[in-house]
Amino acid sequence: MKARLLERAQVLTLVDLLRQQGYDVFAPFAGRGRDTWFDLVTDENRGQVQIHLPNPYYPPKRFVLPHIERLLKVRRHDGTFHIEPIYRERKRAIFGLRSCDLAGIWHLDRFYLGREFRDLYYQKRRENLLLINVVCTDLERDIGDECFCVCADTGPAARDHFDLQLMDLGDEFMVVAGTAAGEAFFTQPMFRPATAAHVEKRRAILAEVRKRFKTTTSWFAATVRYVSRGDILEQTWEEIGNRCLECGGCTYVCPACTCFTVSDRQVGPDEIERVRIWDACALSGFTRMAGGFNPRRAVHDRRNRRFMRKLAHYFIQRELTMACVGCGRCAAVCHGDVGMPSVVEMIRRATAIHDRIPPS
């Protein structure tokens, strides 16, 4: 990987350059209080783009896996049916992507593109997507109380899977290229070479940032082992299920959830549209079969399935990544306090009691 320096005043020049090259650039914006979101950069809002701010609750995975995606149209004409796939191939760039969300997109890559079946809709969106990662270094704005990326080994600085990575060194930004597409930008005169002193400053900043996370789940790896071996007590799953309100919020804000359902809907007298919609294992209809039977009717069974899918060794081995990136969104939005950090702690305590080992 190659590194360059970029003056703070020229960060938005990089955004302008992306737009000039034909990219639809999506970047973080801030509203009142905690309200943040990714939106399309225009001439009118360009000056409002933020580098340091709380991570938006709505994950940027929607740029590769939209919440509602039109897959195809079926038209009837003169007694025959015509099927027309709907693809989006316009170039997009996500500017200001956090390392946890970058890991989420990489997990989606492994799920939708990493095996014998490749999802063509996902592939076309992904091939036209440029990812500009920003390292979390601002202790007041970047790192929230729920963040635990250090435990999931996804942050605060991503090691790979980005095209460009920006890290705030104070007066300037260090820019690292992770792909040939990212390195191509270094031909621009606004970039200048980095020195060994800048690399050392980067290391010192990251070492200090890693110490400042408020949420740490040191038993994360142990929980993966317990879930994989089936060592979780049924009463623990029931306790987790009793807290769940079945709102599905944890799934809809998770950067790594992959589940969807497909539905056909009539949009005209002779036209039907097929759409793909995010689905959630927390919802009661997720496993309901055509005849009405639901093998996971109990809430704790669905909670069991969710954490099994995220933490069991079989899925980690199959996709090479764990389906949790440590962003903390599930903990932030869950009304029943069964986000990932709380579940890990509940499993830790229940296992310690069962083994007659006092929890520390």
C-alpha cells in the first residue's frame, strides 16, 4: 500500500474530483443532536460534508443491497410475457465510510459473491462502487458509547478492503491507497509524499484511540466457542428472548445482515414487478412455511438463530468473516438491551455460574 498526505483544506477537493469523474458521491452529513446520515453530495450541500461525526444509524450497506430493490419487470403483450431485468450500473462512491461499515460490506461480498453462486444484482452495484474509508480518531464524535470494533477486530482503522483511506493527523490527512483504483488518484498534484515520521504519528494516534473505547467485550471469542459448540443453556436463550420486542431494529441497522425476501406486486394492468426487500430473523414470519407452520414460533428460538448465524464457527468458516463488525448499532437501537455486547455479557455470566466459576 502507498501513502500520501493531503492538506485539511483540500479534503473536499477529493470529493469534487470524484464527482468530476462521474461518481455519485455519498458522504456523511449532520443534523440536530445525534442525527447523522449519508446523502448525495450536490453543489448546494458540498460545504456541509462532515469528516468526524457519530456513525449514522442507517448503514451504508444500502448502496450495495438496497432496502427495497427492483429486480425485474414482467410485461404481458399480445398473449406473450416479456421479462426485463432491472440493473443499476451508475458509478457511486461512499466518502467517509467507517471501518466497521467497510467490514460489513466485505462480509456482504463474501456472502453474495464469495461462493459458487454470485448475485448478479449485487455484483453490478459492487463493481461500480468506490469506498473511501475514514479512520475514527476523534474521541468525542467518532467513537460512541456502544462502539466495540476493537473486539470484532474491524477498527478503528481498517487494514484492507478500501480503495482509499483517510486518517486525520491534525493539520493534515494521511491517505492510504488499498487498490489500483485508489492509487490512481495519487497522480493529482494535491497529494504529497508521506515520511516515516507521519507513519509513526499514525501509529501513536491509533494506539491512544484503542485505549479509549468504553464498550469492550473481552469474552467475544469465548462466546463464539460456546455458540459453535452448542454450550449455551436453554434458559439463557429464553432470558434473551424474553427481553426481545420483535421490532427487527437490530437487523435493519446491522451492516452485516444478509437476509431478504422476494415479493411480486402488480404495478399496472399488464405489468408485474419483482422486488427484493430486507427481512429479519427477529420477525415472527421469517421462518413461517407455506402451510402456516412455523418451526421457530418462540421468540427465544429466533434470537437463538440470529446469534448462531452471527457467531457460529460454521458460518465464519464459510464466509471467512464474522457477521458482526462491532459498530454497536444493535446496542444503540434495542429497547430490550439484547444488542451484541449485552448478549455476550449474559452468556459470560450464565456460563460462569453453570461452571461454578465466579465472574470477574
